[in-house]
Amino acid sequence: MFGTSTELPGLAPDLLVTDTTGWTPTAALAGDALDTLLASSGRRWQAQPHAAAAMAWKAYTYWLTLPAVLGWASARRVPLLTGTDTLMHFDDPRPLVTLGMRDDITVAVLPEDPLALRGLKQVRVVTDEAALLEELRRSLLDEHLTPMLDAIHSRVRLGKRTLLGSLASGVAYAVIRSADVLPGSSAESIATLLTALGVDDLIELVPGRNGKLDVQRKTCCLAFTLPKPKVCMGCCIKQG
């Protein structure tokens, strides 16, 4: 899915971090490390604090969710991206932050998955599809993003719905941009994932160019407030 020949700014090469020197658990973003992220976002986009937080969240949640979303959609294998098993650094100036996973991160799978039979300590076998999606939600949202969201609220006035709209949009775009290599219906995969995360009311899927789906947001990421305003393709303010 990701390959090894093409580096994706925002993610560690091969996704896994074998040498954790210089890396920090992303759980720190529920504390003082959030100030570093927000300050970096403010400088990058010359944004006011609330817009910097919205843009930082949008970028962060897209790269964070990508391995879990595509792991589920392609193979029903979900790396459990808790704040302790996901790592970050700010050393690469190209992305806002670079994310990776510990090399022993737990991966949730279904009983029929070949990994379920190998007795690996980092493999968690769950009973069914519903349980797999619950593991995705628990690790990604409840144990990772919700504490970070609460920390953002302690620093800037920014609505929860605005931030979760970017999460929903990022999940949808991850599936749409990988549709050519994913099995099944993109629309069904997106609906299932967004329902599991409780954000299915924050976007709509609409016909896009070349017969592909596109995303219509119901909230705004505030990019239009930047010194060089940007109106994203699926921005809700276009409807006005």
C-alpha cells in the first residue's frame, strides 16, 4: 500500500520506527508538546491562534489516521494508534510533523486473518468486524485524538464540530485517493469508518471529476482566514 520507494512527507519511511532516538510519543500533544505544534503551524501559515490550531489538527489527523484507515480498508488489519505507540518528531521542515509507529505496535485482526494463527504477541485477535472497528475507534479517537482535542480547547476557542469535521474529511480523502488499490466500494468503506468514529454527519460524498467521489464538508477548516486565503475544494462556505 505505502511501498518503500516513495517517501511520504508526514510519515516515517516504512511507517515503523526501529530506533526511537529523537522521537517522542504523541501522547505529549495532550500537554506541553501541543504548544510546539501550534507554534509551528502559526509560523507555517502565518495564522492567528485559532486558525493555526485548526490547520494543525487537519494536517495531523490526516497523516495519523492514514495507516489505520488504509490498513482496515485494504486488509482488515488495524494498527492501534494510541498516543504511546505513535511517535513524532519536528526535525523535517517539509511536513508540520512527522509520525511513525513503534515497531512492536499492536495490530488488531479478524479470526480468519493468517496473522491470527501465528501467536505473535503484537497481534490482537478480535471476534468480528464490529469489534475491529471498535478497536480502531478506541485507540485512534478515545485514547489519542480526544485528549489532544481537549488540550486544544484549553488553549484556543475552537468548536469540537469544526475539528471533527477535518477528521471526517481526512478519513474520506484517504480512502478516495487510494480507491484504485482498495477492494470494495469506497463509499461504503467511508460510511463504515465515519459511523464507527461517530463523525458520519460532518461530510457528504458527492460526484467528483472523472467519475470519482469527492468530499463536501459541513464545517470549515478556517483556511479562508489565512493571510493568503484558501478555499478548499469541498469547503462548506462555497455553498453560501
